[in-house]
Amino acid sequence: MLSLGEIVSVAAMVCGFLLQNYSEWRAGGPRYPETGGARRLLPPAGDCTRLLAVILVSAIVIFICLLSVALDAAWLVVAVAAALIVNAIAQLVGSFFTKSLLPGTLAGLIFMMPPSLWVIKTLGDGTGWLPIAIGPLLSVPLLVGIWWLAAFASHRIISKTHRNRL
């Protein structure tokens, strides 16, 4: 069973993650790299797609963290924490390459990264390095899937809205 301190660290991480997502959405939503590979792999992203992607990823991370606490599966929340840390660092690196601050970068570094490190410090000792390595590796295909799901859902929403106007 997770201790109160461990549950508080997970709650702080989720709150930091939600603050980062809100700040990212307020700044125009998440953007993926405009490279040839990303353009071939990911669907076009309009405002509706970006908003749905933020909502979906927020819901999934909250669900995984709640499930982890309920099942006493520390390794699962440690994997999420590692993925969030890598995400914050990737946004910082992306900001350097684009020579402009990507949406949500500062909020990720200030609000999301410290509690994620706290989760790894408090829960990671008993889990080993495997969840820390697997979290970031699994986050990439998960995020690609979320983008496609958000694009599909936004296309359905937009086409239904246009049909209702006619």
C-alpha cells in the first residue's frame, strides 16, 4: 500500500501535469515537429485536434495514475513520471532548435518536472530502472495514437457540425 507521502507526490505530479497541459493549450496547443517524418507519421493538426489531444492525454495520464495508486503498482506511476520528465526535456530541446519557446515548456519545467522527480525518488527505489526506461519509450507510440484518435474525433465533430448547418 502506498503511503500518504507517496500518494501526495503522485497527486502533485498530476497537478503539475495538468498545469503544463493547460498552459500548453492556452498558448495554442501542442505542436509536433515540422519534419518530413512527423508529417508522414502524424495527421494534420487543427485547433480542434490539438484541444482533443490535450484532453485525451490528460484523461489517460490521470486514469493511469489512479489505477496505479488503486492497484498499488508503483512501477506504473514511475513509468509515467519518467515519461513526463523526458517530455519536459524534449520540449526544452525543441525550443532551442526552433529558437522560440514551445507552448507549455516553462510550465513543464517548473510545475511538472519537480513533482515527477519526487515520484521517482519516493517510489522508484523499489521498482528498479525498467519502468524509468519503459515510460518514455512507450509514451511515443501512445502520443502518436492519441494524435490520430484526436484527428479522427475532430474530423467527425467538424463534419457533423457542417452537416447540421446545411
